Amino acid sequence: MNNVTITENKILFSRAGELVRLTPCGENAIRFEGFPDGREFDENFTLMPQKAEAVITDGEYFVTMTVGSNTVKLERSGKLTFYKDGKTIIEEKPELTFEGGYRFYENTAGGLWSMRETFKAQQGEHIYGLGHEDSNMFDLKGCSFDLRNVNAKCTIPYIYSSLGYGFIWNNPAIGNAELSNNRTRWSVGAARKMDYVVITGNPRSVTATLADLTGHAPVMPHWATGFWQSRLRYETQEELLEVARRYKKENIPLSVIVCDYFHWTEQGDYKFDPLYWPDPEKMAQELHDMGTKLMVSTWPTINGGSENYNYMRDNNMLIRTSRGADRVFSFYGWQSEIDVTNPATRKFVFGKLKQNYLDNGVDCLWFDEAEPEIHPEHFDNLIMYLGRGDEVAMLYPYYYSKMAYDGFKEMGVENPVTLTRCAYLGSQKFGSLVWSGDIPSTFESLKSQVKAGLNMAMCGIVWWNTDIGGFYGGDTEKEEYRELFIRWFQYGVFSPVMRAHGHRQKHGERSKLKEASGGGNEIWSYGEENFETLKDLILLRERLRPYIEKHMKTASEKGLPIMRAMFFDYSDDEICYTLGEQYMFGDDIIFAPIVNRGQTVKTVYLPKGEWILTKDKREYKGGSSYEVEAAINEFIAFVKKGSNVIDCF
């Protein structure tokens, strides 16, 4: 075909207004790059292309590239069609008559381009992924999503299709993904090229390739697999220690206790306020003696009152703005945000974290506001080390996690864990434990979070969790909320990390501190009868830890999440693509959380095989649905017959 150049494992196609590059990218993976100014360049963002062999054929009217089961056909018109084992899975849709208008580019300021890619809708397709948000959607087909990060919404620009392919939109710009019934369209407002990867295969093989292309998570350390206690917030050193002592006295294992925000002297100082936290090293040592790790919250906010502000401002370590002041978030005064895309920022800030926290016994860090949070959301007004905000903003949480990972590794910490409120493609390789942000304390929220977690798991983020009980709106003295907390706690047992956190309604006298805490969130805060139920669930989590750690090792080695949709393991079962309120927890457990108020019966579908209901050890045959009862102190879980994990229940 004319205007095509074929070199070893590469196709270049040139036409007016675009240069196309097709390359093998990994096992069954083909990468498309479109350069609107006609000049190719290398920019991978967080992608790590792998070597793979391609078979290329050049014809009169089209050229093809085949990598394993994946074939792409490029026609003279510029049209692209992808096939899996000869069957069409992705086909470009023209925007103009006479089969024209494939791929749209519009030049904007600063050498950036607005661009979009449109594909035909495929009948019967189910789509999953795109990170998490509170949408209550499991199958994303028919939906439209913003490509941006805000509190309680983390965008990972990747989807998996029931047609047997994964699709990486390799672009950190602000944009939109339409997965509608008349088309699939990806669009961004500020980029230098169009870049995406198509991977063919079943969920397991595609997810393994995704991990190779974006990074493998470390092995989750033993200390992180138990129960974590947190609340907004422990106001003093003694208050935090008293909680840990109570757990010890009750013989309840406590893996981690969390010191939340405003323990500091000023936003941007990165150190304990000595008035309320007089001896952090002594506090950490006592916790360690009880077998508990200490996590501390830090924010990316900084203002003129911080001892670090002038130095960071003068050395361009803060996010700047193209118009107006560089104060982009209001929280007890206007705050700037540190620019973690700058290597100098990462080195300076981690040095402060090490000096004031880690050298004093703190074990791990919590990076709140990791999107980062800005108001108003004018991403084009942000100037970062890597570029303009609307071009690169989604990379922020990636480099935030990288800051911690690099720093911990330099300290000799083998497998660091950092709790983060956001992530991007590849964040998992930095030990990023993502949580779903500040979500409401409602049954509707719990239902939505179950689906959100399964979609996040499809995106290569193998460490994920929620605030057990939701973050805001919970009253521990109300029976309705106590019911919700127990059901959420049950869900927490069967999550990658089990962490209780939230802002509970305060009863009685409020503290006079600048940022006072809410009410208690410890398991004894929910009544004596519920205390025993919650204690038993923590002890169950303890018994499950060997099983969890085995699967966390697999997650590191192969990229396979421990919490995953039913179709992940049973991709040939059409019913499994519809099940958003039950899931696999490892290879051998099906968990079906109760997500409705007052609910005590749930319909559960069991795929092929034989299954054992954990609460009474009754056996069930797969391939059918069953009505299962679960009183408030019971949960619904099935174990694959023959698995020794049944002994944990």
C-alpha cells in the first residue's frame, strides 16, 4: 500500500494531517500512536512496552499486523479494525460520509491538540474498568465518564470488554470516555498525540499483560493484611494510645492504627504538633510493642504560614497557575499544592517526611487529597513541572506514590505500602493502596462501592479498599447506622485491606481544637452485642490472613487481583458478566455482601463446580442461583469444595 513504510516490527502510515505508528507492545498487544503534526516521537507516560513478535502483511488496499491472537488492519482510508482470532472486536466509526473522518485532531495553544477517537458500538458487549466512582454501575456499557480525578472519583483510563480485549487509553489528559450504545468514543482536550493499546485474551491473560505493561505491585507485607483502626480523628497522642491499649486488653489483633490530619503544626510543615503529640517516638515504640504499626496522614496542601513555603515557592516546587494566585484549594485559608511531578519536590518533601515522621518510628504514610483536590476545577490553569494541568493532571497521584516508594526503598524498606486517595495506570508498582475517598454512610453507597471495587480491580490496581461504614453521615447511636456498619464490616473482611474509618457524629461536648474529631469509631462504639459480632469478624480476618497473603503474592507476580468479578474466573459463563453484587475473593471464595437495609435474604449465583456455604457447611451444586439467609450477625460466603480455606470459617 502506498504511503506505508514497514520496518522491523513497525508500520508507519502517512496521510494529510497525521502520521500513524503501529507497533507490537506485549503479549497479544498492539499499540496505536497518531501524531497530528506528522512527526513521530517517543513518549510512554507510565506505559512500559514489552518486546513481542509481529507478523506484517502489505497489500494493495490495506496492511495488517498480527501479534498473537490480535490483528489490526489499516486501510488506505486510514480506517483501523482490530480482530481477535479473526473476529472483529474494535472497528473505527467514520464521522464523515464516504467513509471519511477517522480520528479527529484540532490544534490548540502551545503545541497541544484536542483529539478524539470513535469506534462502532458492538452488540452484546459488556465493559468494565475506568477506575472507581460512586455511580452504582457494574457493566459500564451505555455510560459516559469524565476522564479526571476528584475526591471519590479515580480515573484509570483502561477498560476490559466481554468480547475478550483490554483497551488502554494511554493519555493522562482531561477528557471523556463514552461507552454508549451508538458509539464508543475517547476524547481529550490537550495532548500531543493519540495513543492507545489493544490487548486480546480472557480476563486473566489480559490482566497479566496489563501488569507487564504498567507494573507489578510489590508483595503486600504481613502487617498490612490484618485489621486497621482509624477515625476522624484522634486528637492527641494519649487518645490514640488508649484505643490501641483497649484492643490489646480485649485480645483483638490490631495491625495498624492511623493518625489522621491536623496532627501537624501547619499545612505544609510535615510534622507533629508537640503540644498534642509530645513524644512520637515513644508512642510508636509502645504501639510496636503491642504489635501495631503507626500510619500518619499527610496532605499536599501548603500555605504561607508553613516553614517550608518560601523555599518551595522560590524553587518552583509548587503547582503554579497561568492566571490568578497559585492558591488552588481553600481549607482553613487558601492553600497551594506541592508539585510532585517535579523530582526536586519529591526529594525535598520525602526528606521532611523521613526527618519528622519515619525517623521517629512512623511505619507508613497516608497520602490524602492525592488527586490533588483543587477548586474550581480549572485544570488548564495549572502549571506543573511536566506540563499544563489539562494535559498531564492525571499523572499527579502516580508521582505522589512514586515519591513515597522511592524514598522508602532508599531507606531499605522492601515492600512499602502507602494509602492514597487516587491513582493512575501503574500506581500499583509503587505500593499504592487506593481507597475510594470521602463517600457517604448509606446503604446506597455500600452497594455502589462493591461495584466500584470490582471495576477498579480490572484496571491493574490490586490493592483497594473503602472506609468501612462510609466516611460521612454515620451516627453510632442509631440502629440503622449500626446495621450498615456491620454489613460494611463484613464486606471489609473480604476486601484486600480491612480498614475502619469515618467521621462519626459527635455526641456530648466538642473539642476546642481547630479541627475537632467526630465521635468514636472503634468496634466498642456500636453497642455490646454488636461488639461481639465485630470482634468475631476481626478474628475471622486473622484466620484468613494466610489465604489472603497467598493471593497477594499472586497479585504481585501475575497482576491478578484478590477481589475480582465473577467473570474473571468464569469468562465462559454469560451470567457472570451481570453479577455486580457478588465476587470472587481469591480462587476459592465467593462473597455476596448484604447491601440493603433490613435485608436478610439474598440470591446468589454459583458457577460450575461444587460449593460449600460457610455458615452451615451445606453443599450446593454450581450452575444455579440460590436464596440464602443471613441474619445481621451472619454473612454469605461460599468456598469451593476441596479447598482447605473452609477450615477458617
